[in-house]
Amino acid sequence: MFNKKTCIMVLLSFSFLPLLFIDYALAGPLEDGVAAYESGSYPTALKLLRPLAVKGDAKAQYYLGEMYLIGKGVPPDNSEAIKWYRRAAEKGFLKAQNKLGLYYYNGLFVLQNYSEAAKYYQQAAKQGDADAQYFLGRMYENGKGFSQDYTEAVKWYRKAAEQGNANAQLNLGANYQQGEGVPQDYTEAVKWYRKAAEQGNDNAQLFLGIMYFLGNGVSKDYNEAAKYYSKSAEQGNHYAQLRLGDIYHNGAEGVPQDYNEAINWYRKAADQGDADAQYRLGIIYHNGKEGVPQDYSEAIRWYRKASEQGVAGAQYNLGVIYSKGSGVPQDNNEAVIWFRKSAEQGYASAQLFFGLMYSLGLGVPQNYVLSHMWLNLAASKWPANEKNTASESRDDIAEKMTPEQISEAQRLAREWKPK
């Protein structure tokens, strides 16, 4: 029996079907296009995504940008990639905003432009993206894209840190430790360092170790310091490796002195080019320590590496080795090279030896004026609780000089500046 009401309901239900199919057609190609991209079927991805990108779909625009950037399914074209990223970013697509922020900040695929980087990071940060908030904080802290503003940096670091961003937690801890953008607060610094350290951030582990070593914001605890240094050092952080080496080299309450363990960590840091670790290795091998025999060849090797990086103490010690002929043929010319480099940096012991070399004419022509000048400089830095060998040597040299020569030497010392 014909039922008019039933007929109308059936017709109405069919009238919605085209709309449902249209909805599916819009959603299906996007999902299929992304799936094709992720599976490496780039021609299919391009076929599905390009029409959607042209129509204004932000996600399709982003993936089209990816394809142009890496040349998948299309010839690589940085300008075209940036064009599609920008269109996606303007529609609020977070990944596109972050990528543009990164590219403009580092000058990748575009000319470096901190203002543009700041614009895109701001867009993403205001949507609550923790990575963008962190980078925005960095830009405020470093004065890139904005006037330097520690308070604003702290604001964005805090937003990111509260979402668990380890780098933001690290930097927020550093702001509290240094009192930049917030009142100095070691307890608060420790709190944020700990949060980042628990996520495995090696720099946070290092800084937390330093806080325990110094007793800032926590009770001084060398065992805890060594524990966090170890966590960081095992991740390859050369600053932590150096500090762990120092703890074992010097010994501390609860951490027995162990020169071999110190060498182990110093060497790891030194192999990464850490100049201070290279210098410390040189000292250990130069002097010989318990369980570590004296080895001038190793001492020279590590002193030279540190010296070439400008470590004044290493340069001085290398000069001493060559002047004495310890493990090498005596070579005053080589000694003078290293004494000069160290002395020119203001290292008092090197200035003393360099002055003596001039007074005796060893490795340099004898010159009382320059000898007096360097000895005078050394004397001015000599520790008050030690016999001032430099001043005594200077005064001995002065007895061999004319008043004019002394006046000239004093003028040179007054005008001298470290290099």
C-alpha cells in the first residue's frame, strides 16, 4: 500500500547521499595522498594532493611543499616548496609554520631572515606548540628577530617547559641560575634542570651535577655531582667528561682519587678536542701520578694539542720541556716560541721565563730592555704569598742597564696589552 509519508522519507534520505559522497571524496583523496607519500608512491601522491593544494587544503599544501623540497615525484624546487609551505602556514598548519621558522632562522633553502623566522615561530607558538615556544624564547634571549628581552624569553621558555620540552626546561633553569629575566633562584634552577635531566638532556645533567658540586640550590653532594656528570659524560658531553675527570683526579668526599679513571674521562673529552682536557692529560703524563708513569712523549703530544688551541698553561709547560730537554733534545728556539705565545696571553710564569731567555740570550738575541719589560710584567702578577722571583730578576737586570734603557722598558710594560 502506497504510504505518502514513507515515500517522502525515502526521497529525503537519498537526497543526502550525494552530500555524503562529496564529503568522502574530499577527505578520501587527502588521506590516500598522504598515505601514498608516506609509502613512497610519489606519483600517486602528487596526483591526489596537487588538486587539493590548489583548492586551498593546508595539509595537502604542506605535503606538496615536502615533495618539491626533496624532489619526490617532482623535480626539486626550493622556491616552489617554500611557496606551498607558506600557503599552508597562512592557514595555520603548524608543521609548515615550524619548518618556515627553522628555515628562515638558519638560512636553509631561503635567505636567512630572523624577522621572518620570528613571524612563523610566533604563529606556531600562539597555537601552543612547545617547540615553537622554545625557539621563540631563544630568539628573545639572543636578540634575533626581536630586541633582546630576557623576560619575554622566560615567558616562552616557561610555556614550553610546562609542556615537557627538555630544552626549554634547561634554558629556564639557566635563566633562574643566572638571574636573567627572573630573580636569581638556585632552587628553581635545580627544579628545571632536574626535569630536563630526567628526560635525558645531557646539558641539564651536566648543570645539575655542577649545582650539586657547588651546593647551589641543593646540599653539596659530590656523589650526586659525579652521578649526573656520569650520565652526561656517557652521552658524550665533553664538558661533563672533563668535570668527571677532575673529580677523579682531585678526589672528593665520597669519591676516591683515581688517576686512571681521571685519564679515562680526560681522554674521552680530549679526543673530542676539549683543550682543557688535553692540557690536564699533559700535566698527568708530565709529572707522573700514582699508577700513571711519567711519559714525556705523551705529555708533549697533549700539551701541543692544547697549545695549538691557545691554552696558555700548556704553551708554558711545552716551553719548559724544550728548555730543559725533558724527553726531547734541548731546543731553546722551540722553547722561546711557546714561552712567547703564553707570555703574550699574560701568563706570568711564561713572562718570567721569556724575560730570562732575553736576559741570557737563549733562543733570542740578548736584550736587557725586553728582558726587563717581561720580568716587570711577570712581577706585577706574582702571587703575594710567594717569593717574587720575577721582581728579583728584574732588579738584577736593571743593574746592567742605563736609566734610559730602564725608562724604555717601563714604557713598553705600561703600553703592553695581552693578545
